[in-house]
Amino acid sequence: MQALLENNPISFYKSEALKSEFEKLMERASEAEPTLKNKIENEIVAKGLKFVPEMIEHMQTSKGITRGLCAMCLIRIGVSCVSFIEEASILNNDFQWIANYLLNEIRI
């Protein structure tokens, strides 16, 4: 019965509809060739601070392409996101080394 519920097209549609714009972009980026990935990165950076909280969350919970893309976007957004990064590093000790790396790259 559980398998039937999980494969229900209506529930799948609802869960897709609830995904944030950022999550949709990250999914596309994870499967994209380098040129498209670059365009997605530019789109995220162009949105500026809108996606910063989600990027910081993904930096703490993701690995690989997602983490790398988030790091690059945060670095490119720059000084505007420093306070968000600093706050996250205070709240999560495991995030401190990543935060230090990002802050050093932004402040160069």
C-alpha cells in the first residue's frame, strides 16, 4: 500500500510544486553540461541575496557538485552575504571551516 501512495502522480506533482526555485536550479545544474551549469550559476548569482540562505543550508547538508556550485555563487555574490555566512558558522561548529574558506575567498 505504501508503494502505491509514493508512486501517486498527484502527490509527486505536489512535492515538485513545493520545491523552491533554487532547488529546481540545483537539480538542473547537477545533470547539466558545463555550459548550462555556467548559465545556471550566473542566474543564481544574478538573484543576489534571494538564494543565500538556501545556499548556506546546502553548503551544510550537501556534497559534490551542489556544494561546489553553492560555494562559487556565494563567493561571487561577495560581501553582501558575509553576515549570513558568519551567522551560520556561529550556529553550526561543523560549518566553521567552510565559512572560513568562503570568507577568505570573499575578502581577498
